[in-house]
Amino acid sequence: MIITRTPLRVSFLGGGTDYPDHFQQHGGQTLGVAIDKYTYITLKGLAPIFDHSFHVSYRKTELVRDVAEIQHPSVRECCRLLGIAGGVEVHYVGDLPARSGLGSSSSFTVGLLHALHAYRGELVSQPELAAEAVHVERELIGERVGYQDQYTCALGGLLQLEYPADGPVRVQRIPLGSERLAELEGSLMLFYTGIQRMAHQLLDEQIEKTRAGTITNDLCQLAALVDDGIRILTGRGPVSAFGELLHEAWSIKRGLSSKITTELIDQQYALARQAGAVGGKLLGAGGGGFLLLLADPEAQPAIERAVELPRVPLAFDAIGTSLLFCDPRTHAEPARATLTPAEARASSARLLGGTDQ
């Protein structure tokens, strides 16, 4: 049996500039952090006595004979990528609701790839897992996703991710001392709107505007705020200045698409600001999910009373995707397609192009 644990993430600044439609022309960068809410993947061998070759359990259960019959797109394409033709059972458990702006889809894909590689007896680095996850989601599934979720979930920590126009993703860990990190954690508030949505379905308008160049200046402004955010966090000034930056970024982001926000979200954000929140943003592609706020700890009780949404405790994760349990003696040998381990690794290597960490 294999068990992996992969964090969800909070995106602070630069969102939208991690899409190739933008960064292949203008470059891009994001600032985000992995959090202590996780996706758990359990994978084990399936005895040959069953009528099905795959058992996949998430919000529903799939029992199928062939990989092509798997409805869950990430499970289907990850198995295809690694040449798994059958004989496996996959279970998903998540700490928070999916489709809520915390990168749960990418966290799932990273964790599943980690588990499948371990099942094959392969040790794969976190940057490799991130690059494979990008490939699975963008190229194999065809989803409209950027790059920041996969890298933040795979690597963990507080990360500046740079997306050059003509090179691999560059990763820079932001070095904050324990006191500064605790100050930032203690200033953040996470509220759940109760609205779940498919992020890639909300992005049509934004992607079209990106391709047309009508929001290029806005996206470049968002990327530039990443440098300002890092200067604030690594400086000695109050963390509240970072909240003001989040508010500035949210004001810009709201103009990228008519689907970014809703009347309910705008109302709750206004109530939070009136009660003492310095700034914040809706996480993910918009339309629902989680609302992130930054406020001094003394103001937070008043904000909780004002905002009519449930609050979720928040702390940071510094580890990234991890292998919690691996006992090869409990494996049934998975059925494999003609793709050999060497061929699977070669396929993954083509995605990396010298990715830095």
C-alpha cells in the first residue's frame, strides 16, 4: 500500500501570469504558499480475482476493466502516462472541499503521480512531479490551468515562481524567520463562501482577453506586485502593508473577467474591510471558493462577527508532497502497458527542460 499527502495552496500575488498565453510573450511570476490542508491518496494493488481492473474512489466509485473507461480525467491520464494498464485501487480523501480555489485538482494530480511512481519503485523529485502534473493537466486532459498550483503543492513552502518566456520555471524559496512567518500566519484569515465551481470553466473570458492582449498591462502590474510583496515580507515593516498590496492586486484582478467575483463575495469583502481587514482576495479563478483576508489579530474577532461565512484555521506547510507510507510487500504487481519504466521517465524528462529548484 502507498499513501501520499500533498498540500493545498494559497496564491497571494501574480495569479494569471502563470498561463503560457501570457508568460510566453511577457514572462510572469507568482507568490504563494502551501498550507496545512491536504489531499491524501491511497493506492494499492488489486487482486486478479476481481472482475474489474481499476477501483477508483473519490466523490463516486468507479469499477472498470480498462484505463480508457476511467471517468476521472486525472486518474485516467496519470495511469496512461506511467503505463499502468490495470490492477490498482485508488482512494482520495481531502481536508477541504474540491473546486474551491485552493489548487485541489493539482494537489490531487501531484499526489497521484507521487503514489504511482512509488508503486513502480521509482523515486521522483518534487520538481519532476510538478512538471508531470502540468503536462497531465494541460496537455493530456486539456484543462485551462496555469503552472503555480502544481509547483506550490509539490514543493511546499512560501515560493516565488518565475515563468520566463523561453525557459523552465524558476523556483525561489522566500526566507522568512520563524517570528515573521508566525506574524504572517497569524494575520491571515480564510473564509469559505460555500460555492464550488470548476476553475477552468470560468477562465474562457480571461484567457481570450489574455490572447487578445487587452489585459496585458493588468497582468504585468500583477506580476510586478510580486517583487513588492517579497520586499514587504522580508523587510522589517508591518505585515499590514502586505494586506494593502493584496487589496491592490484584488482591485486589478476583479477587472480581468466578469466572472471573477459575485455580489455576495463583494458584499462580504466590504463587510470585512469595514470591520478592520486591511485587504484580501478571492482565491483561485473566481466565482466562489475561499476568501482570504489579512488583518491584525486584534481586529479578527470583529471581522469574524461581520463576515457571514465559516472560518477555516490556516497555517503553512513547508514540506510539499510526501510519501507517508510505502509497504511494497502489500503490492499486487500492477498490470502495465507497453510503456516501460525507462520510457515513462523519458516521457517525463521531456517536460522538465532543466527545471530549477
